Amino acid sequence: MRTFDFHLRHDASVCFVIFVCFVVSFFASSRDIIAQSNPAQIAQELLDAKTAEDREAVLRARHAQLTKDVHAILIHNGDRSLYPKPTERTIEIFRAAVNVAQILQYREGIAVAESRLGTTEYLLSHYEAATRRYQNALKIYEELGEQRELASALQNVGLALTYNAEATVAQPYFKRAYEIYNRLGLKDQAAEVQGFLASNQLSSGENDAAKASLTKSQAEGSGVKTLLDNGEAMYAQQEYEEALVIFRRALAAAQQPPNRNAILAATRNISNCLYALGQYEQALESYQRTLQLQQQAGDQAGIADTWLRLGNCQYALGDLDEAIDHYRQSFELAKETKTALVMAESLSSIGLAYFVQGENKLALDHYYQSLNHYATAGDKDGIAQALQSVGNANFRLQNYRLAFEAFQNARFLLTESGKMDEAHEVLLAIGLVHFVQKSYPFAMEAYQKALTHFETINNKNLIAVALYRIGLVKYAEDTFTEALSFAERASAFATQAESYETLWRAQFEIGRAQLRLTQADKAKQAWLQSVATIERMRANLRGNDTDSAVERTAPYIGLVELLVEEGNPVEAFNYAERAKAQILWGILQGSRNRITKTLTPAEAESEQQLRREALTLSARLDRARRKGNDEAVVKRLRDQLQKARADLTTLTNQLYLRHPQLKTYRGEAPPIKAGEAYALLSDPKRALLEFVVTEQQVLLFVLTKASRQTQLELNTYKLDAAQLQDRVLLFREKIASQSEEYAALSRELYDRLLKPAESQLAGKTSLTIVPDGILWALPFAALQPSDNRFWIEDCALNYASSVSALREQSRLARLRAPTTAPSLLAFAPASLDVATLEKLRLTPVANAESTVQRLQQMYGLPRSKALFGNAAREEALQPSASTLHFAAPALINNYRPLYSFVALSPADATKPKSGLLPLWRLTNLNLRAELLALPNANVLPVERRTGNGFTGVAWAAYVASSSATLMSQWPTENAELMTSFHQQFKARVPNALQQATKKLLTNSDFRHPVHWANLALFGTLR
């Protein structure tokens, strides 16, 4: 049930503003004070007081009736609100306890309450405030001579200082606490503080001292508890490798004799370490063991938390549907146990899973619900985080006013909480909202304020970001000299901070500004530097996600345009191919599934171990910089990282020498150059068409054989890009609705995109198209060069994600041993229920079983195998046929391409989703199929990223040894077309898809493109 009754409509700005006002004033309401007399009633009055003024009024009214019992009740209530996470309410309770103790002149009570306030601030990451509170308690305990409490206060001050990046200052506090504990004979506590000291020394780079302290801690401790405490101290310092070793020792110690609580604690902590180290598969298994132990213990709150963490593992592994299921289980259990924070985090995580898939409306709905629950819990930090998420989703939906309001309120809350660094980072988002609305003065004001703050704290990375954003504003205002100056300053700071993401962007902007200042040579050099930075990032294992890879094509495309203007189409084509190679690399990296095909298990493990080491050191270096560690620590980690990367590069190069094909499988082979494309044009009637869509124009490269057989003819055409996306999407819409209005659009798009190249394409009957941007959503076969005649009737069309990819697919087709008759393996799985299909955004396949039966008869029983119903499962995939046909619904995901899937029959009937086959799994198989057919796929979302999905699926099929993939652009299968295609393919008729389509077009009932234009063949059929 929602906490607040307001509509979650994305345009409901009034409701949203009312809600935010409620959140901001969450702690500002007041109640009338009711006269009470006993300690519990007086404590309740203080608890009910919503403001400092209300509390003071109660204290004045009850001055004579205050007792130590009132203080104890307040402390008890404050302790209850400390976990799982304290809030502003917790601080108010402990402040009331301080007030009561001060009135009573109860020194020990003041110390207790101050210590609790310190712990609250510590858990909220307010380390300076925590240090002050702990020191207040420390001073009182010292005056009172309370040695045990004094040692505890010393330990707490040390921890707070450590987290405030004052490790050296903290060490004397730990050492003195150790001396007191040791003198009192409190060996467990002495061992624990030694563990904290070891963690502190490690973070300061004092490795030898840290090892000595850790050894001393474990020698003096009583066993499992000491190990757990030491591990938690290491984990808190983000030294996850050391923590993992200690927790594993704790788990072993907890087994003899069995200590169920300790076993659970150790297992949970091991899981957390594995996740923090990026070992997600192992973390998933460990969290599942944690879940079993919690279920045995009946720990419902713990179970809800573990479901959340299991979802995080699935999210990190890229299985977003499974992650969402785990988050929902976490939410439902948290709702039963009324754990508002876990409910909020689960909903926020669901929102994020939808957000990264481009499902922005679903994301926004869950972000709003999450916001409700954070408000219920009184968690201002959570509210601020949720508001930022709401802002991001509204920004994507172009609800700029709502995005601005959300970011502004997040900034207000962060400022109120004293989190000024985070508040100024939100200013960058606010500036971007102004920028996209062309409110440049407001954008500049936000960016300048952020810049001033980042300069004050000397955060070079964020200084670079702010300068880069200011440069964008100056460029938009046509003040190119200033834009150049800010971009150059951004580049300098990004270089110092080793912030390559900002660096390549700044270098790109330098080039844009120089081009507008008529300095084309300098622009080219800037873009070449930007390209070099991007490729350096690849070598450093950074930037492994699909969206970033698409964005990083910008300097490549800039060079393409510049080289075309210079009259150098050959070099322009080469950079276009490098841009497409960058996208493929991002898709493969974004899957988090490292292709290990051809490697032995030992080779794969060795490479993975070095890769994990490099990634872990990179994360530790980033943490050290953020924590403000001294230069010696940063240098040590940088040196270790450089060595780890060098070791990984050496090993990887050795593996590529032993397994040459592996480099290609991973998308790391050199992109093709124009001259090499000659080998792909063995048929003089064949042509290659590669599109590049930029902001201002569409470029078309056409490669054909010149009249002299030893030369390649490459021409470039500049085409009109105005409103191209709208026209393509409208064309698809008219086809999908079976409207006859598609015809005018068909002619218009042909004239715009292909007519300029008609003379070069004259006589060409076999074309390979490499689309780009929104053109991936265009069914080229349905274009009309003349009235009532489709392009497919004149030319056989196939597709490739790049000419480089086509080279590899063609090579595979040539190497394949010829067979006299193709064979078939076909799947017609049991249909999923309607609710599951809708949830997965799938369309049921009509007549799947009858279609497969016809195909089986066509290929002949000895050379065909058909799997129906429950038998059509993943384990039936075998390298036994030249043709794989899936008469099953499939989803091609443009945001997570290798997590596209085909819905086979579930392995577990109670779990429908257990039958989903993520297509990245194909990369681990050697199917040796000449053709993989997915004629019932739905492509989502349809936008400029549409090519990502096709590229990822076709490449996964290639790695599985399939040289061609048949996919649909929308899920409408024509059984007659599919049967005819297989007839042509089985008979080895050239251009089988074109011939089958032309045959279908002779039937007037099927002339409309909705019946046939969705099918696209990627790669090469022999």
C-alpha cells in the first residue's frame, strides 16, 4: 500500500510538488503536548516533540519530574532506531537524552548520549560530527575515570578519524585503547581494536605494521568473534581481499564446534566481499547459502535483505529480468516485516533495472514508490537519492520541469544534511536540464557554482566535468574561442585526474570548437587524440557498457565527416569501420560475459584471475583518491595497477598467439580497411552500402568493383538527415497498421537515401547493407524505387553490423565443409501463458508446431530433428544440423544486446522463465550451424540503438559458428514465406530470402510489406 495518496502520473507536477513539500517538511510538524506524569509518559512527550522548540517546552514544563529513567527510555528508543539505518529522528532522540542528562547534571548519562550521537553520525557517514561527539564522551569518561568506557570512546574516535581520512591522527587513539583493554584483561576487545589498527595502517600504506597488528589481534583474540571483528574492520576500510581471507578463516573456526550464528555471519560477510570484489557468480552462490541459513534461523528481515543482494548479483551479471524477480521477492517480504528501508531499496533497484533497459516510465513509477517508502522511514539520504533517480527518469522522458523540481529538492536535502559535495554534483544535473532547454544563462550559473565548489575542495575530476559542461554552453552560444578555452582547461584537469571519460569528451569538444574557428587541421588532431584516449580506456578495462560505447563513436564520426569534406573517402570509410568496431566491443564488454571459447579451463581461469586483480586494484586506486590518501599510497597502488595490467596484457597476447580466433571473437581484431573490402566483392553484381548517420547529415559509402578488376570503387554520398527518425518510425507504423499510406513514405525514403547512388548501383543485384542509427529500424526491402515495385524485387538484400563483421562471417562460410543436403534442428516449444508473455514483452507464435512439422517433412526425417512442447529445451541444442530454426518468441534487446533471448520450454514447469535462453550463452557453444533463424523476434526499444540488438545477436551466432542469422524486425511470421525460404535454402538457390519473397509477392493477398518486410538476413549464406 502506498504511504501517500497521490497519482503516479508522469505529468502530474502539482501532485509531485505537494509530495516533495511534504518530504522536505517531514520533520517539521508539531503536536500539542499532553500532560503526563510518569517517566514513560514524559519520555513519550519528548519523543513526540517534532522541533527543538517543542522539546525545550516539554523540558521546561517537566523540569522537576525528569529522572534517569526518562534518560534510559530515550536511549532505548534511540537504539531501536539506529538500525538498519539511523535517520534525523534518531539524532533528535539522542539530543533529547543529552538535554535530560544535562538538566540532571548526570555526567555519565551525557557521555552515553553523546556516544550514541557519535554512532548515529558515524552510520550516516558524517565523520567530522561523529568525531566531535565521541570526543565529548571521551572527555567525560576520562574525568570520571571509567576505564572500560574510556577505551571504547578512544576506539570510536579512532574509527571516526579513520573514515574522515585522518588515519595517522587516529592511530594513537587505537593504541591507547588497546593498552587499556589489555590492562583490564579484556582480550577480545584488545584483539578487536588491534584489528581496527591493522586496517588503519593498511589504508595508510603501512603494510608491515598492519600485518603485525593483525597477527597480534588474532593471536590475542578468543577465536571466531575476533576474526569476524577483524574482517569487518577490513571490510569497512574497503580492503575486501584481506577481509575475505579473514571471514573464510572465521567460517572454518565457526564449524568446530558448530556455531550457527557465527556461521551465518561469516557466510553473509563472505558473500558481501565477493560481491564487492566483482566476483558476482561466486557471490551469487554464497548469498544463496546465506539465504538457506537465514531460512533455517527464521530471520525474515535478513532474508529480505539477502533477496535484495541476490538481485544485485543478477543485475551485475546482466540478467535483469531475474534481478527484478529477486527485488520483488525482497520487497514482498520486507512489506510483511514492515521494513520500510528494504522496501524502498528494492523498489529503487527495480526502477534502476528498468531504467538501464530504456523502460523509463516503468522506472519512474518504481522510483516514485521508492520515494514514498524512504519518506516513511524518515531517511533523508534515501529521499535525496530517490529524488535524483526521479529526476533522471523524468529527464529521459523529456519531462524537464519535473526533472528540475526533483533535482532541486534533492539538492536542498543534501545541503541541509551537510553533504555539500553531493549537493554540487546535483547542480551539474540541474545545469544539464537548463542546457537541453537552451536556457544557457541558468545552465551557466549552475555549472559555475559547481565549479567554484569543486575548486575549493580541489576535486580535479569534477573540476574537469564542470569545465567541460561550461564549454558546451559556450559552444551552444556560438562563442567558440571561449568554448575552446574551457575544453582545453577541462582536458588538462582530466589528464591530471586520469579521468579518461571526461578527457575524451573534452578532446572531442576541442576539435568541435577548432573546426568552427576554421582550424580544421587542429580539429583533426584533437579528434585523433580523443580516439587514442578511447582506445587507451579499452586497454585499461574501462567503459565496458553498450551506451558508453555508442557515445564514444563521436570523435570517429567527426573524423569521418572531416575526411569526407577533405575529399578522402577511403580514410573516412576506415574510420567509419573503427566506429562500428567500438560499438561491437562495447556490446561484448557490456555483457559481463568474457568470451573464453577455444581456451582451456586453466587458461580461462588464469586470465580471469589477472583481470580480477587489475579491476580490484583499479577500484582500490579510485577509492584511495576519493578518500584523499597521501601521494605515497596513491603511487603504490598506481604502480601495482600498472604491473597488473601489464601482466594481463602479456598473458592475453600469449593466448591470442595460441588461439588466433579468440581475438576476433572478442571484437578486438583490426577493423577492415577499404582496400581489403575488395575480396568481399567477388561477384561483379554485388555492392556494399555503409551508412553513417550524424547530427547534420547521412553519409553513404558505396563500394563496388571498378571497371578494371584490380580496383575498388568507393564513392561517398551526402544525404538529407532532416526529420529522418520521424519518417522512418512513421513508415514502420504505417506498415504495422497495414495502412496503404506506407507507399508514399516508401518512395520518399528511397529517393532520399538511395536515389543519389542509383548510377553506381545500376546492374547490381546483390547488396549488403550496413545501416546506422535509426536506419537499423528501416525495412529496406519495402522501399520502392518506382510505384508498385519494391526494392527486394530488383535486389537481394542482406545486412551486416559492419564490413569487418561481414569479412569474418564470409570467412566462416568459406571454411565450412560443403554438405550435399542441409540438415535441420527446429524448436516449437510449449507456449507461455499470456501473463508471462506480456511481462516479457513477447508475442505468441501462431501455428508454430504445424510450421515445424512442414519444415521437418521438407528436409526429410533422416536429416531433420524437430522438438515440440516440453522437449524443446536448451539442453537439446547440439552441433548436429546446418540449420537451426526457432519457432519460438524471442526478444532482441537494444540496451542489453547479448541478454536478448528466445523463449524455449522451461526446465522447471513451475518457473516459466527457466526456459529463457539468453543468447550470450551461444558464445560458449560450437553449434556449427550455417544458419540460425529467429523469425519471431520482437525488437525493443525501436530507436537509434536498434542496431545494437541485431549486432549483438548476429555476433553471438557467429561466435557459435553460424555464418548467417535470420531475424525479424517485428514479430509477424508468414508461414508461407518461411516454408518457401527453407525450400530455396535447402535447394542451395542463391539469394534464398529474395526468391522466397518474390514468390510470395505474386499473391496479391501478401503484397503489403507487413507480411514479409520484417525479415532480415545478417551475414553470409554459402
